[in-house]
Amino acid sequence: MKILKLTPLLLLTGMMVISIPGFTQSQSNPLILQEMTWPEVKQYLAYSDMVIIPMGSTEQHGPHLPLGTDYFEALEMSKQISARTGVMVAPVIMMGYSPYHSGFPGTLSIRSEALEQVLFEATEYLIRYGFRRIMFFNYHGGNNPTQAHLIERLNQSTEAVAISIGEGSQIQNQASVDSFDYHAGVDETSIMLFLHPELVRKNKIQKPEMHFTPKMQELMNQSKENNQLSNVWDLLIGLPVETKKGGASDELSSNGIWTLKDPRMATADKGKTLTQDMVANAVKFIESWKKVKIK
């Protein structure tokens, strides 16, 4: 996706047309906090109390995708949502909780408690200025527990209403567990071929050799009779090596990719469909929530 710069147009949101001193913008362009001035933020708050905070990670994504894949996906989808709704995007942090990927060089991780605290304190400032509807668009599964606790904390201790609209959200269609394609596989490679094809090393795409422990394999076999066992199996995937459960990335995969499929089957068209579905679900939710006045 091409990154759009602020241009002197009209800022449209719903049926409203707002002119902001210093710059104006059309609904076809996203609103990014870091690209705005403080008077522009003040004017934005005169008609909207909504903000989207993208959450991703900096972690290995196999030999063909960049370390920032999850961050790029979260940010670019958030920007597409912003372009269609006029809701501001406020990127806060590029890291997530990813210790189980550290067997591959370049992965950065932050403790769940620290990640939550950084996001909580940043959101506190947004709330101080008048933001009251906080939407987290996460695209890293390892952030889901932190996101859930953060949202609960914000809802229990501040004036704002916080909710998830990305990975881990009930408004998004969740992939079935039996189609194991969790990380840097067909779906994620397809999304990056659509959003950032220039960052995909197409000649490096390869199918991984997966190494499941005997316990994982037995759970997979038994889940064919009782699918609820797949929930136990899922808990063993993506764990730090110190837990000795065999769920760290370099224990599971020969090259860091987590899939039983062949990532070489990825296409930009598939990525476009996956992206548009997630964006459309979020846009539909936001447009409905706009009609509810909570001030």
C-alpha cells in the first residue's frame, strides 16, 4: 500500500465537513497523529473522540518477510480504516511480546507487563486530551493476552471505552485451528505481497519443516475426534524455550515459518481479499459506533 502524505483538501467524516486551520484532508487519506500539529489534533477533537492504536511486533518472519511484518500490517490496515472513516491513527510502539522468536536473530521483544504499561500511559495522555473511544488494531497473536488485560484496565480505571478491532477481536472472523498457517505462511505472505510487495524476498520463500513434539502430535491426532483438544494444542505453540514445551519458534520450524501449507502459493490477490475483509469489518463497526453518542 502506498503511504499517503497530508494534502490540502477537505477533511470528511460521515456527513460532516470540517476545515482545519493549517491543513485539510479528504477521507481518502489517513489521519496519522505524528503527521499532525497540535492545533490540528485540537480541531479533530472538536468533532471526534475516536482513535485507533495499531499493535504489532518486530520479530522474525522466515527468510522472506521483514522483521517488521506485523507492525506494517497493523499500521497499513489501520491507515486504510482511517481513510474510510476519518478516524485518527496513533502509532505508539513497534515492538510486541515475542520472546519465543528470539532463536532467530533480529527479533525484539518487550515483557507483557512493560508493553501494557507503555500503551496504558500513552493512552492516558490521549484520554487527557479528550479521546474517549479507543480502538486497538493488533496484528500479532502474541500481543492478545496483553491487549485483553490492557483493555480491561482502561475500561475499569478511566473515562474511556476501549475495544479491540483487529487480531483477537470478536468483530473479526477467526481462522480455524485445523488450518495451521499461523506465521509467515500463505496468508501472511499474501497480505505482505498486497501491502508491501517491495519488502517480500520472493526468491527466498520456502516451505518449512515443522517439528511437533510427541505431545503436540498426539493432541493433533486426538483432536480429530474431539476438536476441543485443539485448544490445548494451541496453548503449546509460541512459548519461550525456557518452558521446555517445545513451542519456541526455532524448535517448531526449520526456518521460522509456522505452516503446514506451502507459502509459495501466496498471492497478492489473496492478500487483498484478506486485508479488505478485516478492514471492512472494522469500518462497519466504527460507522455504527459513531452513531452512539457517549460524551
